[in-house]
Amino acid sequence: MKLTAPLLLALLSWLPLVNCAPSPDPGATGARHSGDVPEADGWRAEVVVTGLEHPWSIAWLPDGSALVTERPGRLRIIRAGALDPTPIAGTPEVLAHGQGGLLDVSLHPDFANNRLIYLTYAAGTKDANRTTLARARFDGTRLNDLDVIFKNAETKNDGQHFGSRILWLADRSLLLSIGDGGNPPIAFAGENIRNQAQRLGTHFGKILRLTADGQPHPDNPFIGRPGARPEIHTFGHRNIQGMALDPASGRVWANEHGSRGGDELNLIEPGQNYGWPAVTYSKEYWGPSISDEASRPGIPEPKIAWTPSKAPSGLAFYTGDRYPRWKGDLFSGSLKFGQIRRIDLDGEQVIGEEKLTIGSRVRDVRQGPDGYLYVLTDQDNGVLLRILPTDG
């Protein structure tokens, strides 16, 4: 592909990669292990908008304009292909520290009538912060009636692993990912905070299912279990920053960060334990395996285990007609490698994988209302890109 000038500059500023351990034996388990993959053909990228400061998420409005979050705390709007220089007023106060800030933005499924948008963000201080979900009414220029409808029940310190992806289901309930809180030596209740991913008494390391008002969904699998948080849908996650729905089948897909190696693509089923950190392919950043177990009966195998880690970000399930060969596939962003991975699906099975090299950190991948794929790059001068087919 041809790199535009902004992409070339981004490529030159790309940080060196960290070498990771070799992939486990693909024949050892049912997981598909992925390292480097072939380059996809038949596409090119064009720049739509520049000048976004560390954008995190994009959501389209019914009139074709788009809202974009910037991690430092601004909500921006793109109208007719141009970035409005004035941020949207009425956004919440956020903690822009480490990986935290203003994160996901999502429209209520009935936005055309109720004008409700949902935002996730880090709130609090460097020493006591939490993932927070708020909603507000958008009048076209500002947010009104901002209301915090959910927040992690416990605070943590440092600025790692907020999760924060929102995904709406067909019944208009929503899934919300919450990260495990961070790496050692970050602690909670006298142990490494990441261990809370296995504890049903906290929200850390979970996918939650909430009503549109932020309440626990009445069908949640752990409602009524003593000591369990009623919002929990699944547990045993490290840091999910991408979730996508196959609208035809209702399947929910998620990609999540491992540590050193062991990033995962998972098919999400309610009530399941996805293993972290007790069952994982990941290694500590300083060397040894995090667990003696890479698989265990009763723990769903990841559909893909990425080693070396690609640092998965946004995830999109493609349903459009702009790229006929890609319909029904997943598109997973990569922060580390500056790529999108196209994941070829046959129902619940992964049958292939290839890369679209963007050349800078990919933060989000979304299908636009025009059927094209759009990409946000995570930079001081972030870019919104459109992926165009070149093979007819």
C-alpha cells in the first residue's frame, strides 16, 4: 500500500518493539496460536481527519457525523469530514493518567429518539481511581443531564487496565469490560490486584452485563450467589479493550491483552471463567510463566492466542458489502505492531488470519454507516483513516 505523509511520520515515531517468548506448541491445546501472518491485499488507507489527541473511540450519529473521544478528556465531533475545532461541552471530569482518561463512547440503540450517549472513563485520583460509566443527552453541541449510572465498586491505585469497552446486545442491555487493575506490584486486599479477576466479589477482570440504566441485568449468571457481584457476566479477564457482536448469530467476541505473550481472542459465553491469571499463556514481563497452566478443563480455550503480544485494541465484526471477501470476519486492532488483523471466521472457528499494516498504533476499528472500515490511531496527532478496497 501507499503510505500517506501522516502515516509515514507516524511510522517514523513508532517505538521499538519488545521481543517476546516463542509461541507454545500449537498442537498442545485447542487454541490457535498466532505469530506473524501474511499481509492482506486489495486495500489502501486514506486520511479522513487529523489533529486528534490520543483518540480512543468513535461512534456515528444518525446524520452521518461522528463523536470521537480523546483520552485527555475531550469529546470531539466530525461533521462532513471535518473536525470541529470546539470540543463538545458538558463532558465529565476524568483522570487522564497512564492508560486512563476519557475512553469509550457509545450511542443508546434508540438514540434517534432519546439522544442518550454513554461514556466510560477513569475517575478519581492517581492513588484511588476506578472505571466509571455515565450517560447524558446530546443536543448537537453539548452534553446535558450527565449521570453516573455505574462505577467499579472498589478503587485502585496507578493508571493501568481500565478495560472500558461498551457493547450493546439485541435486548438493549449492554456489556461493559473492566480491567484487572494492573500488573505487580499493584496490590488489592493484600495480594496482586490481578488475582481479583478470579474473585467474584469484585468487578476487576470482568465483563459486566447492565441494563440501560446501569443496573445488574436480571438474567446475570451470579445473581443470588453469596458474595458475588450481581453485575458479573464473565470473569477471569486481564484487560479487554475490544468487543464485537455478530448480529446474525448473537455471538459476542472479545480480544484482550495478555502480559508478555498470550493476548487472546475469545468467544464470550455468560457465566464462564476465562482463566486469567490462573490459566494463561502469558509470561511475566521479567521472564517466568505467570501460571503453570496454559489450559484447564472447564476454562474456554482462546480462539487465538497471540505470541508475541500484539496489544489488541478495538474489535469490529464486519457486516457490510464494501469488501465482499471480508464479510463476516473480525478486525482486531494492534497497538504494538501498528496493524489490523483480519480474522477469517467460519461460524465459531477461526480459519485464517492476515494483517493490514497501518504503520502506527491502532486504537479503534469500527464499521461506519457507509459500510467502510474506519481506524483511529493512538498518537499526539491522531488520525482517522478509512480503509478502501482496491480490487473492485
